[in-house]
Amino acid sequence: MKVILQQDVKEQGKKGQMIDVSDGYARNYLIPRKLVVEATPDNVNTMKAREKARLKKMEAERAEALAVAERLESCVVRISARSGGPGGKLFGSITSMEIAEALGKQCGIEIEKNRIVLPEHIKSYGSYEVKCKLGYEVSGTINLLVTEA
């Protein structure tokens, strides 16, 4: 019997896939638990429409991520910090949370702090390039300038 998965089923497949299972397994286990629906022509068309909508949504999100990456290239984020020792060393270090907040205030770009990848601990004044994972294999570069407060 051909069925369309409504949820991920262990060892069978992922949500939205059409699979072939035995009639008894489908009637006695999968259908009563609402894990699958029978692959009627209407259900197949619905599955295809959902897949098409999902792909369209993914493409729109990827385009948005590319636009954000372009905006990041032209933006310079300035963070002022206090020094604690000789040689321009800072009290503590600059965190991804501070970078995300400064980016939102100065450039109007909202990025979650867990998407910002710090190459090393930023513990001194200077200019840094910080990578940012925007999703869908798109990454951008944040130009960071740490200055004295």
C-alpha cells in the first residue's frame, strides 16, 4: 500500500515522503496513529503542493540571507570597551551577544547571537572580521571595530 507520511517514522522515512508499506502495517499501526494517510490522488496533489510551497519558502529565506550578507559587508560595527591593563588589554572580552546588540542598534540588522562565530576571544582594541552564519549555506562578514571607551 502506498502511503504519505504525516510525521517522521523511524526506519520508514521523513514527513512528506511517499512510501510503500504492507497493507496490515498501514491499516493496523500507521493509519490509526495518524502517522500516514493513504496515497489517493487528492492526497498526492496536496503533498506536491506542500512541497512546492516549502521549496518556495526556502528560496525566499535564502534570498533574504543573501541580502543580509550584502548589507553586512557595507556596515562597520563599533564597540567601545574599557581597558584593564597595559598594552590595550580589555576587561573581559567582546562577546557575540554584544556584537549582535551593537549590530541591531547601529546597522538595523537583527541577527541571533548564536549565529555569530568568533574566531578567537577578542580581548584587545583593533579591527576584526567576524563570520556570521545566516543559514542555507550563506555566511557574511561583520566588520568589527573595538575602540577605547
